[in-house]
Amino acid sequence: METVNVKINGISIDVPKGSTILEAARLAHIEIPTLCYLKEINEIGACRICVVEVKGARSLVASCVYPVSDGMEIRTDSPKVLASRRKTLELILSNHDRKCLSCVRSGNCELQKLCRELKVEDETIYDGVRNNYELDTSSAHMVRDNNKCILCRRCVAVCDKVQGVGVIGANERGFDTNISCAFDMGLGETSCVSCGQCIAVCPTGALYEKDSTDEVFAALNDPEKYVIVQTSPAVRAALGEAFGLPIGTNVQGKMVAALRRLGFDKVFDTDFAADLTIMEEAHEFLDRVQNGGVLPLITSCSPGWIKYCEHYYPDLIDHLSSCKSPQQMFGAITKTYYAQKMGLDPKNIVMVSVMPCTAKKFEIGRDHQNAAGVPDVDIAITTRELARMIERVGLNFLALPDEEFDDPLGRSTGAAVIFGATGGVMEAALRTAVEALTKEELPNPDFTEVRGTQGIKKATYHVAGMDINVAVASGLSNAKVLLDEIRSGKANYHFIEIMGCPGGCVNGGGQPQQPGYVRNTVDIRALRAKALYDIDASMPLRKSHENPAIKQLYEEFLGAPGSHKAHEYLHTSYVKRTVNNY
């Protein structure tokens, strides 16, 4: 690797040729502050927080986009640099709603942190005329508060480049510039897919999920309600971050203990329904392969992906699995099978789901999600909302004991827990489908070819005398590549897994937010995914069809995978939508 020598704050260091000053500084263990910068996503040098002094340059330069050269001398901490950054923050604050005490991001706000670090002592110094925007609450999953927007454009870049949706952008000019939808449409009037990736990267409280915690507390305090909670696989790999634990810490046991102490009547695991999904989806796949059905079959677990397909590829809906998502399957089984076994009236059951995904808030309101004549799931909250509930009641999360899920809907296999990582659904399905086709036990249940955080993964497996071609995509811009192949007739896949969020559910829009400097330097997705694969490797049962609670469910209630009853309760249909038509 060709290197150049630069001097940063008087220290000489060799760095790769072509590096930016920001990258070079990190190699020298100096963190230059940023607000707008997201590596390979939003490299526009717009916020000017990252300015530095370069000897010989006419003015301060934006370190995130300025390349180094041999012999360059850089100051990141000169009085001129620090004064410029402070003034930039003061100017941002002049048109910023400074209600920090009531802001959902207070204590975890990148703007707030920088103001503290750079000693902004007078937030009113440039007070004058301010814009005043109404909240956009038109979508099912989130709120947009442009009064707290700093025009960093991270959300715009993620929506456009990473997700390929592009329903938001900069409108107006100059002082009136704002981030919004075209023609002053509310977000809920557009073809937004509710993925929440814009929330995940927002540095302030300008974007946040609609909070449903008050509804949950109200249900918990209603003596007539039987309140059940289910937790998604990815939540256990991220919840700990809200309490200061390292990224990728598995907190399953403490999470269960916290939920029990919050007052839920039963604490169950969505992993149970993930195993159930595999039984139905694997059966559907085998049926299509053996009976000439529409191929490739595409997974239906991710509601953001489903909504994207409905808007942008309605002609490919027949390729979608008809299976409900694990969240919805769980609610359906809870309010039918479990309610019957326990003598409960489904109308008195409140089904709460804890999800890494903001699109789940949209999904619970979809049509055909009411197996018992009432909504399968009543309330969907994010990982962040659960963390706030735990804090609100004063639970010392880190001191809680490790506890187990309740039976029987808390039983699961290793195949279920890896649903939270991109490639996990594919691997889980293969573990069951291969054994069904070969009638032989897999000597090794690991399909490592579909693992990893790459945007697109492809593999071919020779099974029972045939080649099975599979593909995995996470992030909707990557999904588009595969969908265009199908649309053009060039695809030769049998089975495709698509997750709406890059990296899968571990990187969902409802997961704890990490600041830009962490996102730019740490593979958050890989660390959280590793926690799930470690759980999988440690479990005694690693194939969905081996789950005894699932076997019992089919024996006592459903009959067999793909049965009429299974279709009635566990399968759904989709809607052909148009672009910018909710």
C-alpha cells in the first residue's frame, strides 16, 4: 500500500495515499467531530464542523472530503479551528428548537454532545427570526420535527442511496431550506416503506418513532386485560447498548427479567414464531419447486421490504411468500391456539411486540392480520421504547438476574434466533428444506455462504439431485438489483431472502442509535449479528422442525404445514400500490 507522510498537530504519521484528513486523523487517534458525515453514504462536507487548518491553505478545509498529500501539515485543535466549530454550532442553534429536557434524544444527541465538548456557553447569541414547522405525524411509524433538523442530510442520503426510496429531500432555498417530501406531502402520503433508517442516522431529535409506551402501561394497569409480550431475535443483541453495554452484548436473560418486572402476564419469544414461519415457508418452497409454482420464492418477514415491493415492484407480488411475518404469526397463534388452551377471550388479550423495526408499527395495521377476529398484534414498540420503559419504572437493568422465557411459546431453536441477521432466514429455511428433500439428517447445519453483512450474497446447493440457487439481499437498493434480474428474466434463483434494513433486523430502524463516529468506524451490524450466531451455536436444537412446541402446535391445532387451517391463520395477501400512493 502506497503511503504519504503528514504531520497532524505536530506528530508525523504515515497514512494510505488517497486518505482524507478525517481518516488520517483517526489513524493518529484523533477524532475530528462531524455532523453530516456518514462514510460512503453522506460525504458532502456540508456542516463545516469538521474543519481543520492546513498549512498553506487560504481558509479552513472540511476534513471529511479533503485529501491528504505528502508533507501536509494539519492542525485540528488550533484556536482558529475551535472558534470556527463553536461559531458553527451557535449558528445552528439560532434556528433550532432547544427544548432539550423534553427531547427524546436528550443525553444521546450528537448536537448536544458537541455543544458541551466545544464549550458553547451562550446558545442564544445569534437568536433572531426562526422557522416554525408543524410536526409531520402522517405516517404510522414516525414523527418528523423539522424544528430540530440541522440540515445535515444524513436521512436524505440513507433514504436515497441505501434504500433507493428517495421520498425526502431538501426543499426551498437559503434560510427556508427544509428536509421534507415533494409538494409538501406528509410522509404518510408517500411511498415511504417505514424502515426507519432515517431515524437511525439522525443526529438530533428531528426524527423519532411514534411512542406507544403509554398504551402499553395503560394495558398493564388494566385488570381486565391479559397482556402478553413477544420479543424479536435482534432485540436481545442490542438492548444492552441503551444501558452502556458494548455493542453486540447478548442480554436475553436480563431482558426477560425486565419484562416480567414491568408486569406482563406472559413473556414469550418471537423466535417460537420464527420456527413456525420456517415450517410454513419451507413447505411453501418445496410445494412450488415440486409442483411448478412461481419461482423464485421471496421471503415475507420484513414489512419494510413487503411495502417496498408493493409500491415499486407490484408485478412481482406473486413471488412473495404468503406467510405472515413471525410477529403476526405469533399474535395469531396467541389469540387462537394459546387462548383456547388457557381459556382466555382473545378480546381481552393485549399482544405487545418488542421489535428492532419501525415498520412493524405499520404492519400491525395491515389488512388480513386478524386470525381471531381481533388484531393479531395490538401494540408494536421498538427496542428504544422498551429501554425507555425500563428506565421510567426505575429498574436497574444491569443488576437484574438472567431469567428464561415462559412456556410453551417461549421455546425456540437456533434457527429462529438467526432470523435477526441478514441471511439468517435463508439459513434457517435451508436447514429444514434440505432435510425434507433428502430425508437425511444434516451432518452440519451451518450454511456459511449466506452469512455476512454484504449487501448481496449468492450460493448454489446440490440437494436431492438438483441445484438450488439462492440469493440474499439486505437494504432495499440491493434488493432492487435482484428484483431487476427477476423482472428482466435473467434470474435463475429458486429462493431469495430480502431484508429491508442493511444487515437485517440487527440494524433495524428501531434499534438503539449510535452516533456518526461509531457508525463510521465500527461494523455495528456484524457485532450484533455475532451475538445471534453465538446463541445459535450454543443451543441444543438448531433446526426449526426439531422444536417440540412447534410439533405440539401442529399435532394439537394446525394439523400439518400448509394445511387449510394453517393458511387461514398464518398466511396473508398483499396490495398492489403505486409510487407516492400510501
